[in-house]
Amino acid sequence: MLNQGQSAVDLLGWRLIDQSDGSPEFTFPAYVMQPQTTVRVYTNEDHPESGGFSYQRGSSIWNNSDPDTAALIDPSGAVVSTRSYPPSC
């Protein structure tokens, strides 16, 4: 995820979901993302150098037989961004 804006954003309450299924869902804790920086959310790994966020799942989230779409949702419930992934990515 890239903060393309000119201001820092607190990610508290933002959610990342598999829009195709509605789950799994990752809800961000308090974390201030500076302008023009990125963070990653992993399936079951911790990488503090890139945000360090993880779904803490033992199985892949995006490795399905059907295409998936990830959605980033702000605290008000608005979909801010989506990205589709091909099957078995």
C-alpha cells in the first residue's frame, strides 16, 4: 500500500479485505504512514522493515482457483482502493 498523498495518515481502523469473499479481513492498528511511503501486509510473516503487518494465517489468502480482489476500506467504510489478482498468484 502506498500513501500517495502529501499528508501522513493514521491507519487505525482501516481494513484490508478479500472483496471477493468478504474475508479474511485485516484491520490496521494505530500506525502513522508518512507521505510517499509504503507498507505491506503478509499472510503469515513479520517484516518490520516494510510495516510488519500480518494476517497471521497458515494458508494463503490470494492463492485461489478464482480471481481475487483486495479492497482497502477507510474507517468510514468507503472503499479507497482495489487491486485484482489472477488465480494462483
